[in-house]
Amino acid sequence: MTFVLTPTQVLAGLGVLLTLLMVWRAGARRARAAAAAARSGARLLSLFGRVLFTAGLIVGVQWLVITRPDGNPWVLLAALGLPALFASYTLTRALTVTTVDTPRKRGGRP
């Protein structure tokens, strides 16, 4: 049993194989992009949960310190001041614009 194929049939078969390979690679690329998007969404949700938990913890401690009738003023200052310092540091870092130095090319120009 032998197969006799014309050059046109061989080229058509190679074209079909090449098309299948391209479709398969595009599907894999799309699946990888979808997985990356799902991971970043889960990461954002995880970050949001941690932020809410930490904020609730800080508010709870501050409420406890403020509502104590025999509270020490230094404890009150620490309970209100330390979270304010951390928040101001974080906001300052987030809102500060820094420049990025690009590596120089051979000619000495960026």
C-alpha cells in the first residue's frame, strides 16, 4: 500500500498542520493570559481583605484606648499617632514621583 501525493497535496497538508499549530499556540497564549488575569484579581482581593482587616484592627485598638475613662494621655497619643505616621509614610511613598534612569546605549545617549 503506497500513497502517491502531488506536491500541491503535500503543501496543502503542511499548510493545514501549520494552521493547526498556530491555532493551538494562540489558544495556549489566551489561556495563559486568562490565568494571569485571574491571579492578579485574586491578589487584589487578597490585598483588599488584608487592608480591611488591618484597618479594623487599628480602629478597634483606637476605640478601646479612647473609650477607657482612666486612659493615659501618652497611650492615647501613641494609639492615634503611630497609625497616622504609618499612613502618612505610605501615602507619601505612593504619591511621590521618582525618575527612572534608563541605561545608556553605546553612543552615550539614552
